[in-house]
Amino acid sequence: MIKKRVFPENNYKAFWYNGKTIRAAIDPKKPITELQYPEFYDVKITGYCEGDCPWCYMNSSPFGNHYENAVEKINDYFGSMTENQRPFQVAIGGGEPTSHPDFIEILRTFKDLGIEPNYTTNGMWDDHAVFHYSKELCGGVAVSCHPHLVNHWSDAAERYVQNNIPLNFHIIISDKQSVDYFLNIYEWWKKDVDYFVLLPYTAQGRAEEKEIAWDYLVEKLPQNTNKIAYGAGFYPYLMQKDHNIKVSLYEPEIMSKFLDLKDMSLHPSSFDLQS
């Protein structure tokens, strides 16, 4: 099924097919401006997570709460939009979204609204129904590859591959050791993973300030980078000219937003919760 969105006031048109978005300026001589109705949303549905990562930028924990009335909030928020205004896709997160008691219903709610649901997980769960409904309802899954949870995320990733569910990896980049960790994962998993999405370590939540080993990352990148993508926080680094990485002409935040269902607050991204 091909989906289409057009906003003349933003000089924007886009088509979505089979998980891919193709966008273009209506007037090629002018830029696309920030969309009031983004083509992609991150949607937080819970603050609960058993991973308890010391650097968690969302400050999720085993003491966090699942957000109540999530299905109703999703229907109210996205259901009030026209078909043209609704995003092509959402990425459901938290916390650990699969732990939410209404997780499957949340997937189906987005699907019924004509919005492709995806989600991010650390793999700390064991429920065959999640695999079944992920294959039925989701465009894909992103697995967070945290070093201290390697037994959990690697086991989940293998089962996603076995179930033919499109798979991405999320890997946090900070120091040189984190770059080496990513490269090791890349060599092991490059045949099975669609994209390795690199996210810069961000001082937010429980995470403290750290210097990003950007130059070392650029130096060590594999020759073929077709399967490597970069989170919105890396955009300022990508705008530097000391690399050969392909860069979008548009800042990620003009095409996407982060929605926290707890208080229905909207932010530029999950790494920028100050506004």
C-alpha cells in the first residue's frame, strides 16, 4: 500500500511504501520547512524497565510506571488527525514497551489508524505472542544493544531473525571502547540486521556528560556504510565536512517528534526533553 502526504504550506510532499519514505520539495528551489504534522513520531508508553542502565537518558527503572489509558490517548491524539496529517510510522518506546500490559492492543490501535507501528526493545522478555504480533502488525523492531544485557538482546535478535521480522540495532556511541563494541557487533550481525543505528551518548536522565569519540568512529567505520544510520543527535557531527558520510539536507527534528503519553507533551526528540 502506498501512502501519500502533502503540505503545500511547508513545500512538502512524501510517499511511503514498504517501510521506505521518499520526500521531495514541491518547489525544488525552496526548502522544506518544519512540519506541524510530522511524518514520524517516537511514542513513549511506559517508564518501566528492568534493564536499569546507569546511563539511561529516559531515567526508566524497575520502579517506573506503565502509562494508563494509553490506547485511549493514542486514539484521541492520532484519531483526531486527517489521513493526510497522520504520520507514516511511529516508534514505540519507554522504558521497555513490550512490558506494558496493553502492548499488543497498542500495536493494533496504530495499525487500525493506518500508522505503521515499530518498537524498541532491550530483549528482557520471553513471550511468544510478542513475536507473533510483531510479525503481523509491525514494520520492524529496533533492539538496543547494551553491553550488560548482551545475553538478553542477542537472544531476542536471533529469534526476530528466525521469525523473519525486520531488525535494526540501536548502539550508543561515547568513547573509543563503545566504537570498538559497535564494530564487533557489526561484524557478527551485518548479514541479518537491516540498519545499525548509532546514537550519541546524551547527558540526560541518569546519563552524565561524556565526550563522543567522533573522529575515532569516522576513522574506524567499515568501508561499506550502507547499513549504518545515525540518530538525530549526531546531526551536528554529520554536518562537519571531515568525512564521506551521506547526510540528509534536513534536520531530523523538522520531520519527526517525540510524544510522551504520560502527560501528552511533545518534544523535538527523545534526546531533547527540555522544550
